[in-house]
Amino acid sequence: MTSLDISLEQSPYVVALERIAARDRQIAELSALRATEVHDAWQLLLAEAPHDQSTAGPRWSPDRVAEVEFFTEIAMLTHRTEYRARTLADTAIALVSKLPASFAVLAAGDMSEEHAAVIATHSEGLEGEALEKYDARMARLAPGLTYKQLEYRARAQALTANPKTVVEQVEKAVKTRRVTVDPAKDGMAYLTLFAPAPEVYAIANRAVSLAKGLKVGGDVRSITQLRVDVLSDLLLNGETSIPGATRGIRGRVHVMVPAMTLLGVGEEPAILRGYGPIDPVTAARLTADATSWRRILTDPITGRILPLSPTDYRPTQEMRDHATLVHPYCVFGGCADDSVGADIDHTRDFGGGGLTEDDNLAPLAPTHHRVKHHTRWQIDQGENNTLIWTSPAGLVYEFEPQGMMRPAPKALVDAVTKGIRTEVRTEEPCPF
């Protein structure tokens, strides 16, 4: 028995596992150190008392300006999404300022940063004795649970500690419901619905019921595939029952095809706005089903979308399309909101001499449009629609437009412009 124990202790595999556990403890300890630094930075920003920079409309309080500046600064600085940056900051500030027992567990390396985030999230709204009991309870439980198990316990403990606060938190959370889209590989994407739990579970149950009915009827698709297909069909072809909602609306799909490909002498793939390159078969299917066309030309030398002419202070639909094609997402760093639903903003304010032209228009999600006007963030446009952001701390970030195509090979451009045949190898002519 003793020799077996010695063998296990000396096993390279066991040693490797112990190193993984030790590294996790180190990461947790560093997370606690970073939490202290985040909290200190937050206090320093509050001491600066930043004020609202807007010149019209409702004004923000100094606390709200500071909060937005801090989360957006952290997001840009650490290359996180704003949601992740907000979670990082909220967790750090809560741990250091009001959850001493949980912070001590993290600092000792006995729970992960994910555990700490769960504890901080469910502590919101708790005060006094209720907060102290919650902190002590979570600190005892965290080391022995996964963060998902801890989340269940934290939610239950918060409800027990202060039922009224939990109800208020639920009402507040409902107002943050949203739909997000995230691209994936191989022509796929994620559609995330963040909504009240009863509705989400009801949607999932209906998908299962419909899928099972089709399966019993002999459909060869798997239940998982059928759940996706029936929901997609309902969303695309069903009609809303919400009073006042317009019926018969269908989504718009923008597919860009390079001029060289249209001529049948290029191999550059088509671009689906908001996603990126798509395969020829998918592009052909989308364009074949199109009820109308709008030609979007790209410069074969630079790959840029050719600009459109401004006609009025208010951007035309063509200008809006141009801006959202050049920038498929909100141009604020770290934001992944689709530009289709964004505000088309004058980078240099129209009232300050900015013109309504393609090089002065860019999509900003409504949230970040307000950030631009109410905080000390500043934005400029450089050449080729490059966005240059200067943060409240004075740090500079540059973002190139995403809606560009790779320039055509010089030999191909020369051959076409001279009207001679080229030896560039091509596939079958593009069906567009």
C-alpha cells in the first residue's frame, strides 16, 4: 500500500495535475491583487469628478459619467468586451468594498475569479446584516462548489436574506433583455436571447415539442437539428402578436461581391455583412432569393467600398448602407452590436462644421452614441474610414474598417484594364 502511494506521488501525470491546481491558485491570488488595483483606480476616477460633456438634452450625474468612462476605459485597455469589462470592474469593486470574507477566500487561492463574480453579482442590493450573512455563507461554500453550483446557492441565499431586494433586482434585470449575434466558424453564428427565464424555458419547451412531433412523423433530422430548424422557421416566417408591431417585415441581407468577381476573372469571395467571407454556394442561394438588388462597388486597387455622394444633412439610405457596410459593427472599441441597428453619427458634429459625407459618418450603437456625447471620449476619422478614439485617460486606439475586401492582385488588375487575357487561374464563373 505504501509503495502504491509513492508511485502515485512520483507519477508525471499526477505531478502535472498538481501543477495545474497550483497554477489555478496563483491565478486566483493574482485576480485578488488586480481587484484591489481596479478598486483603487475607480476611487481615483471618482476623485476627479468627471462631468457631463454634452451641450443639450438630459444631463448625466457625475457618478454615471464616471461609471461609464471607467467601464469603457477598462474594456478598450484590456481588449475585453464592455460586458466583460463591466463584470470585471463590478466584481472587483464589490469584493474590496463590501465582501471581505469572499475576497479573503479569493486572495488565498481557494476559489476562482468566476466564483467571485457570482458572489458579487448576487450581492447587489444587500446591505447591513443581510450582506454580512450572505458574504460569510458564500465564503464558506465557494471552495467546495463549481461556480454554477455556487450560483444556485447564491441566488437562494440572496432571496432568503432579503426577498424584497430580489424582486426589485428581477424587475431591474427585465429591462436589460436583449438579443445578440456572434459569428462562429464554418458559416455559422450564435443568436443569444437574454430574456426572463419563464419565457426562455417556454420557448425551449415549445421547440422540443415541435421537434418531437416532426420526429414521430418520420423526419430524418435529429432532435437537436429540428429544434433549431423549427425556431428558425417560426422567427423568419411567423408573425408577431404584439399590438402595434408591423406585419410582413423580412430581414435585409447585404452581400458584397467584388467587381472582378462580377467580371468572372477574380476569385475573391463574397462578403455577408456582419459576418465576413461566405462560400460561393451560400452566396448564390442568398442572391437567387433576393427580391431586389443594390449594387455596392469596391475599388479593386484598395478594396474599399466606393464612396457615395452626400445630398443633405440627414444621411440618405445609400449613405447609411455605405456606413454599415464599411463598419459591420458599432465603431466603439469592444462593441459587437450590429451596425444595422446603430445610429449613423457625424464623427465631427454637424453643428461644429462636420459634413454629411461618407468620410464623416460612422455607426454607433445608441449606448455608445451617448458615451461619445456625455463623456470625455473623443473620436476622429483618419484616412480610409479608420476610427481614432482618445480615451478619458488620454490613451489612443485606432480601428480599421472591417467591411473591406482584399485588393485584387496587381497582375489581374493590369490584365483587365489593358483588355488582354490573363493566365491567372480562376474557378468557374461566379453565378452573380
